[in-house]
Amino acid sequence: MLGIIRLIVGGLRWLFGGRQRKANLQQSGVNASAQVLSVQDTGSSVNGNPRVVITARVTPDDGGEPFDVSNKQLVSRVAIPRAGDTVTVRYVPDDHSNCAISVNA
């Protein structure tokens, strides 16, 4: 019984924690340019569009030290980013793991 309760509580934290992170990104996030370092196919797709892991080096507009971020996301099969491409990244300054990479099609 205790295992089931832990599973339910963990699921609720995952569900609502993700929403809280997304809201924090929208409210506290800042945009910056980034250069794509790598794109790795995860092997899954939706309607023929691949799900990939994009790793990019962010250069903060405030002159801070560049840092790397990775994000797993769905991209258009006709506009898959490549290493060297420039993208826009939105990130939370206090938590670089909370980010979104915008790939312009």
C-alpha cells in the first residue's frame, strides 16, 4: 500500500512540477542566441517528424560565461537543425537546465 501511495505522489510531483518549471521559464526566462553543437536522433518520431536531442552553447546577452544546454524535442523533418546553426534559447538564469530551444523552420 505504501508503494502505491509513493507512486501516486511521485506522479503528481512529476505532473505539476513540470508545469511549474514551464511557468517559471515563461515568467523568469531570458532569451539568448546559441550555436548548435550536436543533434542526436532518439529513434522516435511523431507523424514522420523526429524527436532529437539538441545540444547548444548559449552566449548570454548580459556578457556572462557561455554554457551548454541540451533539450529533447520534436523537430520538423524538413528543418532538422545541424551543428553550427544558430538558434534561440530561453533559459532561467538561476537554473540553466530549465530551458527551451527554438528551432526556426
